[in-house]
Amino acid sequence: MTLEFFGKQISGKYTIPSGIVTVTLDVLKKIAEIPQIGVLTTKSVGPEVREGNQEPVFAQINKDKFTNAVGLANPGCDLFAEELKNLELPKDKFLLVSIFGGSPEEFKKVAETIEPYADGLELNFSCPHAEGLGQAICSSPEIATTYLKAVQEVTKKPIIVKLSPNIENIKPVAKALIDAGVDGITAVNTVGPEENKEPISGEVVLSHKTGGISGNEITEIGLDKVRQIKEVCSEYDRTIPIIGMGGISCYDDVKAYEEAGADIIGIGTALTGLDTEQTKKFFSNIENPEKETYQIDNNLMQFSELTINKVDRLAEDLIIQHFDQSIECKPGQFYFLWIPGYMEKPLAPAITHPATFAVRVIGPFTTKLSEMNPGEKIMIRGPYGNGFTIMDKKMLHYNLIGGGTGIAPLIYLAEELAKKGISKEHIHVFLGGRSANQIYFSEKFNRIADVHVSTDDGSLGYKGFVTDMLEQYLKKHLDRRAYNYICGPEIMMKKAFDIAKEYPHEEIEASIERYMKCGVGICGICSMDGMRTCVDGTVFNKEFLEKSKCFGVCHRKKTGEIEKY
């Protein structure tokens, strides 16, 4: 299917709304492989770098209702433009760059910086939770047209305005914008904002306290706004493209939006929890009423409660936290731990029965977590990610290489391999740390594996890096074909990967850590070579890692800025 959009032949009638999934340009390029998506919409970019809100920023109320308040995090228009310069997309895609600002002058500055690299600009007049920005702009026809005219001064490219569903009467605003020469309208952004409380703790989930509502809960609201905009076009005999979005998740929703007047269909929240291949399948199936529609699990982001039983303080910056309750997951999968009323962060468990986590104390969340005592409670959601592959080939050798808190998931992995009948002589564990107090679970490892320990200062085991110890071992055992698992600091993992691939091996898997905000693929910030590590990883295999341009080289900050290691 191809259609025309502002004079350009595009591959399909779908887009993913700004701020969802295609938040980094490498993910956007990966999503461009989906033929049904003809319009590629970026995150909203402003005049300066903006960190946005602290996690939690995305929460599930039920399967039909989600809330978010990301806070317009972005790297600023100058850095974003530099990255856009090198972006190569298929010719049948329309690149729609979303922009925002706090004044007409700021919108103008951003537009002028970005427009050389965009096919069109989407003006975000609709964010419901960023004070002084977003929906305040489209609260009156006069304000909205003032901002539009400012952008028109610096570009001849198509300008689309994204409107809020929270305007009681959207028609006067739409008419004023059409009279002022807007090229298209996007409707709608999220509804609200609203406050939602987690039922067990009674605490508001989002750090911002209130957030915009999305999901099937707002389908009828979005349809109503699109109908009203279409009515304005008909009443004044004007034709402009309308991008319709809000609660679209199935074939019937798509058809309803088209009947209401939408030319392009935006799908966002319905993709929650889907990895890249599942997202491709979603768009492939949505045009066929006979195909089953993906349904979001009602418990995908629901919290349960854990009670601290014991805390082992191994070092000033390292603790082991034991809980009363058990959890279920695969080795290498992760959970989000949330301190109600405060923050949440992802951690991979070391032990599941009962739940046990190794915590590196490096920031405000882990500091507060480390200050908690037995009897206190935290909330947990998950598990997420794909986890390590549990093999049962008894002739293979299994090398588990870990450093720092990367040691934690390996004890669970070693135990699962042992349950598969892999003998102690075939499970080889390589543990690295700065000093002896950074090495933990040694007794547990020794019961089921051949253990090798290294410390930078020589206070325990081999003096030096774990990667040097690994290489010396592999040189002595060239007759052994191994399955390699790596977890820890990325520079260490890259070195271990480069070493392991030079010796006989079946496969190499590494667990990649990136900044995560949601854990379910929606925020899009945890990107690596176009893959979102929370849903496409965190565990990646040799084929992917060898092709990676990011592994051991760079990562993204929470703003989306690229930072080298």
C-alpha cells in the first residue's frame, strides 16, 4: 500500500505518536522497516536539553488505561539536529519532527534549527503535564495562531499542529489554525492530567503526581475531536490531512477513526510490552479483521509488595537485600523496584526463592534503598526482558563471566544450569571485583561450579582484571567448546566478548544495561542499535553484538543524548 502525504509517496497510513517508542533516532530507523508505517514521528524536541521527570513516568491503571508524565525529556534542538544530519531513511517515509517551546520565539528557534532535516514539523500544543508548555498553547485560538505564525516565518515545509483533547470546544481553535494556513492537524494527545494511586501502597505512582491518560479508555474522546475537526473542514470547504490517534488498538478502532475523518492513524499505548518483531506483526495484522489483536496483560505493570528480611552490607557501596517473598523469572530478566512516594529503578535478581537483589549504591534511589531496614516494604513489578538461554547440552562447557553487580544474575543462571543436569566440572564461573569485599555468593557458586576469582588489588584470587584471567584460562583449554554468558560493566563485557569469540564456542550472550524509564518498550530511551533493551533484550547474542556500533562504545543518557564510554 502506498499513499500520498504532502506530495510524498509513503509506504503506509500509520505512525507512532511523538514520545512513544521512536524516541531515539536509531529506534526510529529500525521502526522504519515496518511497511505499514509511512509517517515517522520523532520525540518532541525543544530549545534546550531537558531531563524530564524522574521515574516512575509511565504507569498502568488497567489493561485499557495508562498514565504518563515523561516531562518532554530531550537533548535540545542543536544536538538533535546534529544526529538528524546523518539519519538515512527509505524514500517512502515522511519524517515528521515534533517540536515544542515556551514561547513563539522558542518554537521559531527550534523550527529553524530542525527543518532542514525534516519533511515536516509537528508543533506540540498538547502536552498535558509540562507546566507552561503544551496544551496551554491551544487553550485559545489567538495564542495557537500566534505560535503557528512564528514557525511559518522560518519554514515552507508542512506544519502540523498537535491539539489537546482537553479543549472543551476544539472547533474554534481548529478553524483559527486553518484560517492561519496550518497544513495539517494531529488529534489527540493524552487526556487529563489525572492522579492515580497504586492500590496496595496507597501512594501516587508517577513522580510528577499527575499524568496524561492514554489507552482504550480515551478512544471515544479522540474520535469525537477528530470528527469535530473534520466538521470544521467541511463547514469551511477546506481540506487538510488529519492524523488521528488516541486509544487505537484494533481493526475496528482504525476504521472508526477513518470514518471520523483521519487520514493517518497513530498507534502508541497499544504497543506496550511488544518487542520489535512483535511490533512488526502488530502492524501487519491490524488491517485484517480476521487476525487476532494483541491484548495488553492487565497485570503487565501492576505492583506487588516485598518485605525486607535481611540486609548484608558487604562494602560501603554494595549491599545484598533479602526479602520474605519469592518471585518468578528467568535468569537475566529484571524487575522494577519502587520505593512508594519516591523513585523506581530496574534490577535483576540474584535469587528468586526468596527474592534477593545485589544493590550498587551509586545514586539517590540506591542510596535510599540501602538505608531501608528489615521489616520495611518496597513495591516490585515485572519480570521484563528475555533472559539468558538455559542450555542442557551436557558435552558443552558453560563460562559465566561477571563483574560487580553483574555477578548477581549469574548465581541464578548457574543454579538453573545445574538443575538441567550440567555437572559442576562443566560450569565455570569467572568473578571480578575491585577487592575481596566486592565478591559475593562464593559459597553458593562453589557448590555447583568451578569458580575463578580475580580482584584488581589482589586481595582475593587472581590479581588483575577478570578478562585477563578468562583469557589465560581459555588458552589452557582449547579443547573445550563453550557457551558463554557475560554480565557486568559494559567495557568489561566488551573485552570479555572479544576474548571469548576467539576461542571455541557455541554462542556468546551478554546482558546489556541501558537507561530505562518504563521497562515495557514504550519510552524508547533504552536503545542500542535500534533495539530497545527492555523488550528486545537485555540479553543479546553474538550475531547482534558483533554488528553493534554501540556495544562498548556509547550509550544514551535519559535525555536521549549520546555519550561515549
